[in-house]
Amino acid sequence: MKLQIVHITDRGLPNQERVQLSTLQEVNLAHYVALLTRYLTPAGVANGNLSAFWFPSTLVKPGDQIVLYSGSGTRTSKVETNGSSTHLFYWGLPNVVWADPSSCVVLIEGGNWVTSQ
């Protein structure tokens, strides 16, 4: 995995809650999907009807930060003083989703996919 989940910040706060990711290697974010789920056990998460956010095609470099807000907003990127970039994305969900401490994000890396006809 070329990204890592850093943490979920401001759980339950409308238009503020977000998951923060860090880039370990250069990669196109189009290969990543974030799933909204919850812990069933300390090592297991729920499956089934999961909300998904498929990142748009964006080339990120090692050290870049990726921030995915649960609410609405405008996608932006900015260069930091250290030369890395911070990329802001918005899931567009109508309600907070990480207020419950058992709620979590699963990040999936996939290089191959097909669509139905």
C-alpha cells in the first residue's frame, strides 16, 4: 500500500470531520477507494452496504497529505512551505459519519477493474 491512514479528526462535527492519509510512494489516487464501515471486533469490520468514495485521478508524491472530508466542499490542492502538497477531497455525505467511535474507514488499493455493459 502506497498510502497510509493517519487518523480520523473531528468526529461528529459537521463539515469538519475528516480522514487524513499520508503518501508513502508516488501514486495516482485513482487506484484507491475509501469505504465507510464500523468495527465489529478489534480486528474485524462490517461488510455489506458500504458507502464508497473513489478518489479522482490525482498524482501524489511521497510526503503529500490527503484529507477526505465527509461533507461537501470544493476539491483543492495547495503546496506547503516544505514543498509537499496537501490535497483536499469531499465525500459529499449529508450527515456526519464518524461520530460513533466504532465507525472507521477501510482503504482499498486496486489496480484492475471492469464495469458492466
